[in-house]
Amino acid sequence: MIRGLLASGLLTLALVAAAGAPLSAYLRLTVSVRGRVTPITWGSSPVRWFSSTASAPGVTSAQFQTALAAAFDTWEAVPTAGIAFTFAGVTPATPSEDNDGLSVMGFEAHSDLDRTLAATGFTLDTVTGAIVESDVFFNTAFPWSASGASNGFDLQSVATHEIGHLIGLGHSLLGETEMEAGGRRVIAAASVMFPIAFGRGITLGRTLQPDDVAGVSVSYPAGGFADATGSVQGRVRLGSRGLFGAHVVAFALGTGALVGGFALNDEGEFVIAGLPPGSYVIRAEPLDDAATDSFFDEPGIDTGFRVTFLDRVVAVPAGGAGPSFDVTVTPK
């Protein structure tokens, strides 16, 4: 049975300002439909979004709408993905008003969430698995900026991350952090969907990376994407057993791009799709530097093994996958 991050009814994902892990991958969000695990996606496009009337210190309602529109445009501009968005107007409704039929983006005060910059919630059609509503709040417990000013978190960067959730993507952990007083600081990230934000005044999160592009394109393929790209598939094994939750990364020798995935069943099987044809180095690693419940809704993720590289380069063809292979890891 395939296992993943299961969503039913209302699901919320949050972007935090501290704590993290130097890993990499995108994970598509899923729901169980008639006993089958199905990635959640919007059933129709364009997706209509509303802006709440709330503002925050240093950011007017008009500046909020402009920053959000730019973030939506970033995802819509991916040529290999067929997802579109349209601004439907301003509303007095708030992101916390679930099941109102409106996908609302807006500021809200959540002083109790002292590490949560923003969060995305879903209402799903549990018969089909389609997203029918998604709301995003931006926490006014933190300072915000719409211009990249050094005294606030960059609204467009955080919005770009949250819109990744809105379209059905989970977190990527393609990044590097270091310890500092009060938690961890991001020193590098090669994915908008990295779960920890850059510090105040940094706008690097406005630009999608290969891991993000693969995620949205696999979920909403367009422009011949499926025929032009390929995948790698295999198993992560520790002795005779598979490793559910093992993290696998494909490194493109030609470009240096990283795209990742997870082993999503008890056999340790994984598929990393959306890869341009070429030669790849494969790495398997434990999810031991992050909270596993940020990725999976069930306990028992085995993290007691060493980072392991496949002993050969893998060729990825266009429109398909090469032979399956095993990555055999060793205990720590």
C-alpha cells in the first residue's frame, strides 16, 4: 500500500521562521479516495482567489494584492505546467472561515503561533480528492515587507511558498541551515518549498528552482512535459527490508539540478518523476534532521541508516524510466 501525507477534509501546512534540516525533496499531498491514495489537485483552472481587506503594519491592502498576484504569476509562468489563477476581488471574509466557498488570502493575528509565518488550509472533495477551497493566512505576529525591506519578512517570497501548498505540493527540504541563538538560520535553499523561511529582507524565495518546477509540472503537466521528461525508480533497502520514508535525491550531472522524492511504501519503493533526460547520481538519506510529521501522518519512520550513494550513474530517458534499481543502505 502506498503511503504518504494523507489529507481529508481540512489540512493545514505552515511555513516556519526557525528550526529545520539540510535535506531535499518535494512531496505531493494526497488523500485516500475509495481505498486509493490520490494526489490532491484542483479540478478546474483557473483557480479563483480573493484578498481579504485586512492589512499589516508596513503593508497596505493594495501592496498585499500586488505581492500575491506576483507570487501566483510565478507558478502560472512555468511553461511545463498547466495551472492558472485569477484574482476574484476583495472580501471581508478571512482565511479562517473554512467551507465558505472562497479561497481567501489575508493577514491574521496568531500570536500563539510564534514560529509560524504563514499557513495554508484546504477543503477537499473527499469523493474525488479535488481541492475545492484553499485559504492562506499570513501571521501579523511577524513584521512584513512588500518591497524587500530589511525590517520585514518578504511577503512575495512567503506567498510563493504557500501557493505551492495551495496547488497540492508538500515541503521540499532542499536547503542548508546553521544553528544560531533561538533556532536555525537558512544559509542556502534551492527550493521555494523548503519549510524554513529566509530571514528578514531576503527575496530569494521569489524564484522557483528545479525541484519546485518538477513538482508543479508533475501535478499539472502541460506542453508535452510527460513525453519530454523521464523518471528514476527503485527501492531503498536495509538488509532484506524496505525503508518507508527514506529520502532519495537525483542529482543531474549535466546541470547540477536536484530533484527528490521519498520511498512511499513498506517495500521502500520510490519514483522521482519530471527529470530532464540525462545522467543522474542517486543518493538515499534518512529523514532524521526534521520532524517526520511535517511529511507523513504516521509514526515509525526509520532514520537509523547512513547516507548512501548508488554505486553507478543512472541514465534517464525521455518519456519513460530506466531499469529499476536498489539502493542498499547500512545501519548507523
